[in-house]
Amino acid sequence: MLPRAGEHFSFPFEVGFQYAGKPLLHLTLSGNDCDMHGDCGPIANDPTAQSNLALEQKRLNDDIAPLRFYPILTTGVSYRF
């Protein structure tokens, strides 16, 4: 706090960004899926579902890539006797 002549109140503030690293999202599927013929099996064995999951995970990770920086705004009030 820098003293000012005759002033008792001060209103400090700070603006900036914090680097938090590259965010990553990991998706997994579990359970069963069924085809149009009624044949059901574990979704982990379905190559189409796993391929679609990998594409969706890449798309989401590309979308959240800018979130590596978080804005910071700090304000306060102080009184000097």
C-alpha cells in the first residue's frame, strides 16, 4: 500500500491471467450396445463406437484448448490510520 497525502481509504486491484497447463478430457464408454438385428455386446468391442468416441474426444479437447489460461481479477478495500 502506497500512502497518499491525507487519504485513509485505498482501493487496490489486480488484473492478470494464470497459466494452468493444457486441459485434457478423457472419455470412456462402458456397458452394452445393440445393433439393428438385436445382437447385443460390450461397447468396448464395437470398433465404430470406439472410433466415434475418439473423434468426439479430439473435438472436445480442441474446443477446450484455450482454457489453459484463467483470468484473475482481485479487488480490495483498505483503511490506513
